[in-house]
Amino acid sequence: MTPARGFDALILDMDGVLLDTRRSFTLATLLSARACAQRPGLGEEWSAAEVERLRLAGGFNNDWDAAAALCLLGPRSRPGPAWNALCEKLSQGGGGPGAVRALAGDGCWERARLEVEPVFQRLYGGPRAFELYGLEPSEKRGLHEEEAPMVTPAELLEAGLPYGIFTGRTREEAKLGLDRLGLALPPERLVCDSEPRFRKPRPDGLLALAEALGARRPLHVGDTVDDLRSARAAREAGLAVRFAGVAPEGGEAERRLRAEGAEAVRPSLRAVLTWMKEEEP
């Protein structure tokens, strides 16, 4: 069955769309930042909510960048209004590492980025850290084991469209996610953060997947402003892609995605798939 809205392919983000990663990547971002932060540090009052607010600034699709930013800037602030204001300042400065560099300096950024990465990787990889990153494995359970599928392979099949995945994960992390989901994808239908041109919010990953899928009117489904901005950039490059967001109802993420032009925002990919097949008004 052809979806009523005329899409000819699905291009899906992985984290927060296909997989619930709040207890894996989000937690690893917080814990690695806490482990590396200078005094006064990041106490127990800092939570996943502050990580999510940072991501809304844009430019932090790479969780290692997000961890470094939190590590550097968190001790200068406090959770709540002060942190929200700082994240808004980052957003106004263009978001991402560039905005952090402008506040903290290039040297501080480089040191923090180098320090948090292996800490994050061991937290996430655990006993599989060598397989994923070439690091000495940790004996502790890897946070990747906490990931939970948010959709089934059967539900994707029922959508009636070819699909690909555009993710900020490394290829090794993406394979781990596909295993968790019970999905097998041809290599050309999986685009990872393997080189700078495939880093969101650049459009190159969407354009490459659209070509691989033979798609002219794909729907891109993501949960961050960087996903949305990738779709916008791909439209500017000539692809008739539309964007649907996944975000909790009534929260700041939903508001931000709608404000930046998401065609729809729903609380889950399942709900997006239902919306996708609704009759046009």
C-alpha cells in the first residue's frame, strides 16, 4: 500500500527513534562529563535533562562533543534556568564545538575532548570496548546493553516503504544497534558518522541514502534539531525530503522542532508511521 502522503522512502535516525538510548548514550554523556569535569564538578543534581537541553542548542549530534561541552561548561553553571540560558547562548553562537570554543578557548576544548572520549567509550562499550574502539575492555557491563528497541522489524515492513538509516554512530556502534533491533541492512542503506561530510547537520548522508534508495520524496525521521537541519539542507540541495520529529509531547524538544519547521512531531516512531498513512485533510 502506498502511503497517502506520497513519500517514497523512509530515512531514519537510530538513537531516540529506533532505539531508546537514554540509559546508554545519554547516560554515558553525563557520566563521562562528570568523571572529567574540573572542580566544583557536576554533582548529582545534573541529569539527563541537562544533556537533552544541550543537544537542543544544535551541533552536538556527536555525543563525545556533547560530553566535552558538558564537562567544560557545566561547572560554570547550574542546572535549570542558568544552564538553559547558557545553552541558548551556545545556540545563538551557532551551536556545537565552535560555540564552546568561543566560550572556553581552543586549548580547553581540545583537552576536554581528548579526555572524555575514552572514558565515554569504556562506559558504553564495557567488555566490548576493544571491538568497538580498540580500547582495553572494561569489566563493567557496557551501557549499550541498556538500549531498547522502539519499533519492530515487522512494523517497519508494514510501512510499505524502502528505508535506510542515517546515524551519528560509528559503523561499529551502528552494527551493535542493528543487532539489538534485529535488522539487517545492505551497507549502502546505512550512513554513519564515518567522515566529516556525513556529520549532521550536513545533508550529504541524506542525499547518499536517497540515491541508494532511489528516492525523490523521502521522509526523514529524527529527534534532534541537527536531524531537522540536515533535512532542510538536503531540500536546499534539491531533494524533496520532508521531516517528522520524535519528541515527548509538550516539552522543549517538541517546541523547538515545530519552531524550526518539522512537518509533524509525534512521541514515537510508531506514531509517526501512523501519521504518515493518514489521509490528507
